[in-house]
Amino acid sequence: MNIEEIQWNNQGLIPAIVQDAKTKEVLTLAYMNKESYQKTVDTGETWFYSRSRQELWHKGETSGNTQKVVSMKIDCDQDAVVILVEPAGPACHTGTTSCFDKTVFGEDKVSPYDILHKLESVIKSRDEERPEGTYTTYLFEEGVDKILKKVGEESAEVIIAAKNRSHEELKWESADLLYHLLVLLREQRLPLTDVLSVLAERHEKKK
């Protein structure tokens, strides 16, 4: 679609609804002007216009939580756009998967998997800021060999718990393993979404 055909509002903006391409969860609502719209098309990652700062911003430029664009759809009135993305991390600056995480009416159906993205975000900040006295900081400062050792130890604990047929023991050891695996992924600079994409691709191939 020609950019001039879009019905920009009086401020030269259009609302952009960002949605996870795989889960279809709405991640955020932002605004685009012509320049950010074109940059999104040209780069394949989301760019928006900040109404408060009155400037362009590239999603994930500072946080690393970029959004790879899968497709963009315009509505029938050509005054709103839906962007389907593959997120490299949480969409919200608070660390949640989606900016829409507060239920004001009806049943709260927050995904239990949100904790993985929240934990990944916390681990990332620990790596960047290295606050004293935290276990995650300790692991990063000890280096990859220490992290690998912990992943190995926790894997063994999971095996033992499973052999013992102890659900209580297994859930705790599994949680420990997932945490240390996320630390390892961060140390290797491999986003969790890349791992999840592999699982999704395998699933699709089996259909």
C-alpha cells in the first residue's frame, strides 16, 4: 500500500497494534508517523513515534527486546495498523510479555508462561548492572564454566527426582534447571524466543 493512502490523523499519526505472530497475544499499542512506518518497512523491525518525547524510537534499541516484523495489516478505514511480530523479549518496559497485563473486568487469564519472559528480563538486568549480593551476579562473574557446572548439577537433580517419583522434588529441581538454563542462554546471548521458535518450527513440520 502506498504510504500516502493511509489516513493519518491530525497529528500525522496512526495507531499501531502490535501482536505476537505465534500466540496472537496483543503486546502493545503505539503510534507511527510516516517516517517510523517507513523505517519499520525498510528494516523489518518495529519503529514508533513517541508522543511524549516527540521523536522516533526503535523498539528494543536499549533493552534488546526488538520485534521482528512478520506482517503488517491495515484496517478497512486505513486509519489503524496491526503488526504481527516475533518478539526478542518482553514488549513492556516493566518486563511483562504484554503491556496489557492488568485485568479491569472479567476473568484474569494471564499466561503462566509469562514468568519465563519476566525471569529472562531480570537475568538480563542482573548481567548488565551486576548488583552486589545477588546469586545471578555471582554466576555471571564466575563465568561460563560455573554456569555450565550448575546446569549439569541441576540436570542430574532432575533425573534423581524423577527416579524417586517425587512430584514435589521434581518441580523444585525443574525450576532450578530452567533458571540456570536461562542464565546460560543469557551468557551465550541467545534469546529464549529463538529456542521457542525451534520448538514451533518442529511442531509445524509434524502437522
